[in-house]
Amino acid sequence: MRSGPHNGVSKAAVVALAGVIFTVGALGLTLLAALAGVAAAGSTTGACGPPQTVGATEYGGPGDPSSGTVGASGVSLLSHPDSFAELGGTTFATADALGGLPYGTPLEISAGGVTVVAHKEDIGLGGGPIDGYPRVIDLWWKLAARLGLPYDGGRWAGTVQIAPPTGSCAPVVPLLTTSTRATLLPDGEAAAPASAPAAVRGIIAAGNQIVGKPYVYGGGHGLPLDLVAPSYDCSSSVAHLLYGGGLLPVGADLTSGDFERWGAPGPGRWVTIYASATHVYMYIAGLRWDTWNAAGPGDGPAGIGWHPLVRPDAGFVVRHPPGL
């Protein structure tokens, strides 16, 4: 299904759903050797479980001046002081004390009443337990100081609590409209038709989670789909939405070319995917999900999100989820 121009309506005109039909679960993969109490992916509770206590030390700065200022991910740690290193080895494959998280993975890290969302930007060899807890994480020295870890013997060291970010665990309530088509709202989110199947409402709710996220080629790939990534590209964003509709498993990692073969051929009633070797986008209940305003003036935001116009589709393979 494809759309023409829409006039936006206020959220006051949107009917809220009484029950939650899309829930973002926990990280769901092996982070949870360390986060063993986290709820399984696909949980309908919306809970990620309690934070887990682990041993942490710092790297960089006056306590570790030889570590350098560029993380293994390639980012400047001076520009990204809220960064952590996953421990266990000197290569990405061996530094897996948290389960082998992709670079850029966010974690809530708490100590002394302070909570910071930090991102994995480095790896390290690690060391022995701290206060009886396994040492699995190193914090960039400015983050360690911000969390108030004790500066002991020339290094900050102590225990911290780690958990998936709160926003990644909270239930997402779809916005609904009495219209038979999805409606673009002034803030860039979309309201799903109340008459649409639950999968369609879940797809639209998942899209609203990541509207306006930065476009980065390769962004979002390698992360479980129940985690909101710092950035996305075309295929990872489409996958996130399809996961929200219950149409992909949490560990799926598809490229745009993969979507040329996914699902069933031809357009769908509610969802139609347009895929090529280099790009993928889709229409859901009359609104286009895309990474840019490809249809020109009036086509909504310049980046990742909902777009109201029909764009050129020459060279794309047309697919749809079976039954939709």
C-alpha cells in the first residue's frame, strides 16, 4: 500500500490503545552472562530485570597514561568521555566479558547515586575480581571520576551496577487513529489505524521509537533488534520495525539485498517493502518508512522516519510479509 500527501493532526486527535501490544525486551543475547537476571527477549512485561553488580576499573588519564585517547571502535575518547571498554582480551573476539557487545552498545552504569548511559567504545584485557565481583568493564577515567569510584593506588576501582538503558526496556504504546490509513503527526511520529492488524500497529510503534535517529551507514547492525541503537541505516531501521511487528527474530541482521528475497513477492495489503542491493524502504498503512525525503518537497523530514509521499521505485524488488 502506498500513500499520497497527508495533513498532520495533533496527538489529541489520536486514540490511545488501552493495552500494550508492542514491548521492547532485554538485550536478549549473551550480555547476559553478566546480566543473568535480565528478562528474556520477547517478554511481554516490558521489564529488563534488576541491575547487576560487577567490578569496574578505569583506563586512561592520570591512572593509566599509556592507554591512548582513541578507542578500539575508532572514536575519540576525549570527545566521548562516557565510554566503557569490555574486558577479556586484546581483540574484539576475545574481549567478551559482557557477551561480546558490538561497538556503540549503550549501558546504564550506576554508582554512588549517579547513573550515566555510556557506550562501548573500547576493549581490554581485564584483571581480577573487585570486592568479590568479577571485573568485566573498564570505564574511561572521566566517567569513573563522574561516578565517584574511589581512587585507590593510582587507579579508580570499585563496583558498579549495569543494566540495559531504561528506554530500551519500557513498553511502547502505539498511537492510534480512527482513519483507515496511518496518519503523520506534527512531531514526526505516526498514528496507526485502530482497525489495522496488531503486527501493523507494532511496526508503527517501533518506527516511532527511532524517528529522527542519525543515519550512519552500518548503524544498528550487529545489535539485537529489541535494543534501540544509537544510529541506523536503511536495512537496520526496516528490520527494527519488522521486529516490532513480530515479523523478525531478535537476532536477525538483514541487509537491503537480503530484503530482495524476504517475505512473499508483490505488494501487500498493509505492508509493502521495496528492496535493492543498495537500499530498502517500505510503506505501512499508507505511510512510507525511509531514510530520506526521496519524493522531494513536502515529503517530510530529511532523515530517518515517516514520509507521506510516493517516491520513485524503479529498480526495486517488491515484497511483503505474508498475510499483510
